[in-house]
Amino acid sequence: MKDYYKVLGVDKNADEAEIKKAFRKLAHEYHPDKKGGNESKFKEVSEAYSVLSDKTKRAQYDRFGNAGPGSGNPGGGFDPSGFGFDFSGFGSNGGFDAGDIGDILSSIFGGAGRMRRGRDVQVDAELTFEESIFGVQKKIHINSSHVPQKEVAVQVPAGIENGQMIRMTGLGEIIENGKPGDLYIKIHVKKHPNFHKEGFNLVMDMEILLSEALLGVSKNVKTLDGNIELKIPAGTNTGNVLRIKGRGVPNSGSKRGDLYVRIKVSIPEKLSKDAKRLIEELKKEGI
């Protein structure tokens, strides 16, 4: 009898999250489409996961040493589609095309009457920072011998993250008498010289003069969607953060995050004689 816990490298008291994490790691390591993969090992860890991820099967396995008829058996019609487990992220690290766990495990255990499925294909798409923030319709070129279509239009949603995948169902490899695979578009976002994202907010740095920090000043700020006047209060210090509402990343519906401006006070390295004299006067005033 196989020790499924040992196969996945987890303790018998491991919770669902630990089991899923262990399976994901091993499946990534052994996947047969990956260079250096091991198909028999992949099937073994998939079989173990199919039992330990199911509460009923796991309870029976723990009690009797098996999980009932057909469990983990390639001919038993095992159906992994209910796992809700997505392997689309493998493409960023493993270098192979992968769909969801239902498709992967079905290809291994293949219940009777299951339709053959074409392979998934991954392509890359580069976006400007602005395109990633506001969304864009993009024509993507497909350089793959497995896909007859060489260009596809995709609506990239606002706020998409660098490295995120867009899945286009049925646009992967087409096979005769089978189901087409999917197309995965991996997003690469160019860095912006002034802004970076923190969730739905944008962050930028602004340098001001010492006199401006002491006396206060209004500054013209160039945001991603137009200029705006920002009032910097007197007594502002380096590290102070000012918020401009609604100039961040679009959220659900009409909502948007905010733009945060981090202040840096510029301290001059050299002073003229007049400047030194004025500073000495300020020193006398306790400033």
C-alpha cells in the first residue's frame, strides 16, 4: 500500500493548505512537459493528491489504508475538475504550457469517454505602465507552430499586474476530433520612471527646497491623467506623505485608488556667504 503522505512529503496531520502546497511544488518539479520532468512521479503525486485532497477519501484512507473503489486509479474515472486548482502560473517558472488541474490530471487518469485536448500555448505581451493602469485593447502576435491563428485581439483589464496571465479559452492547439487547448498571455509591464504601484494606489517621490519645506509651497504635479496643483504645508519634513485622492489605479466600477506623494527635502551641500549669514540669523531664532 502506498503511503500517500510520504509521497507528498507531508505529515499525517497536515491541513488542506499544506497538502495543496506540497502537491503544487512536486507537480511543478515532475510535470512531464517540463525539461527534466518525470511522468511516473507526476502521476504518483497526482494520485496521492486526489485522495488526500478529498475529505471523504482521506478519512477512509486513514482508517482502512485505501480510499475506496476507483480512487487514484487511472482506470477508475477519477474526476479532478472540482479541485479549483490553477496551474497557469507554471509558465512563468517552469517553461512549459499548462492549463488548469482538471485538464492536467484528466490527461493522466483519463476517465472513460474523455475527449482528447490540444495543448495550451503561452505567449508574452509587453505593456506600458499607463496601459497596465487604465487597461487597453491589444493585438497579440502568436508565434507558435501549434496555433494556426497568428494574431488575436485581447482586452487587457485596468490594474493588471506584472506577470499576470490572461487565459483565452479554446485558442490554443487545435486537434482533430478533440477539444482545443487554451491560449495564455503573460503580461510584462514596463517600469515607470516616476510611479510605482502599491495595491490600488500609486506612489511617487517629490523633492522640494528647504525654504519651500519651511514656508510651504504649491507644486504642479504631473499625474498619469493630467496635471494637478498640490499644496505642501509649511513645516513639511522629509518622509512626509501627501495624498491626492482618486488619482490611483482603477478599482471596481468607477472607484480608484489614490496617489501618494512622498516628500524629500533637499539640503544644499554648499552655501554662499549671504546664505550662511541668513542661516546664522535663523539659528539665533531657534530654527
